[in-house]
Amino acid sequence: MSDLKAFLKGVMTRAIGELQQQAIDVYTFSFYLDHESEAVSVCADTRESSARLVATSNAFGSRYFLDAVRDGDLKAAELWQANVGRSLSLGDFAAVNVARKDLGRHRLNLDLCLAMVETVIEHHDAIRKLSSDPANTILACSTLGNEVGLVWSLPG
């Protein structure tokens, strides 16, 4: 196993252990790359936390959506559409920066991002055990350009 893969596996194993200890019922699981400080961590959200954030966001945006429609400005209304799914705002998740570790000598590049995705995939079974509803659990991973660059579901 490469040094990079061993590094990421260590972060993932520690994060899964911490989430088990905290008894977090995982609804959304993300392997996060903090581009600014060059670190990786895991963020996990619960269904309740996600629903609360979506409701708050929709209540806030609704006013602006309706104002834009009243003004006949459909371009502005497009900016304030409701979230019909779940929160992907990692900073608002129930568990943020779990098992955070600086990259150290590892480079912020495409190989790192690919290895992160592969690490999540290799841990599908362990992540499935963290969720009371694995069929509706969503996984995410950062890419070089986006905090939430890839999103997928657990395989059946």
C-alpha cells in the first residue's frame, strides 16, 4: 500500500471509530479536503440536522424567490429556488472535521483526490454500518476545485 493510501486509510479508520463512539446516525458522509490549510478530515451529517438546515435555508430563500417573481425577474428567482434534497454544507454538519490531519508531505493534486474517493469506496461497508438507513445514505468527496466535488450513494 502506498504511503498516501496508508495515510488516508488512517484518517478514515479513525473517523469511523469516532463516529461510532459518538453514535452519529450517518445520513451524509464526506471525505473533506481543506484546500486552504491543506488538511483532510471527515464530516458527517444526520437526517435531522440536514432537514433543519434545509428548512432554515428554504424559509430564508422563499422571501427572495417570491420578491423576484413579483418583480417579474425569473433570473433572480432561479437563484433562490428551494433545496429539495439535503444539506451539503459541510460546515453545518452534525460532525465536522472528524479525525482531521494535515497533509504534511502529501501533495494537493489529482492523485490525492482520486485516492480519497477510493478510500471512501473501500470503506463502504463500514460507513453502511454507521447508518440506520443505508439505502438513503449519501457519500461525498472533495475534488481539487470543490469542497463537495463528487456525490454518490452506497451500492445496494
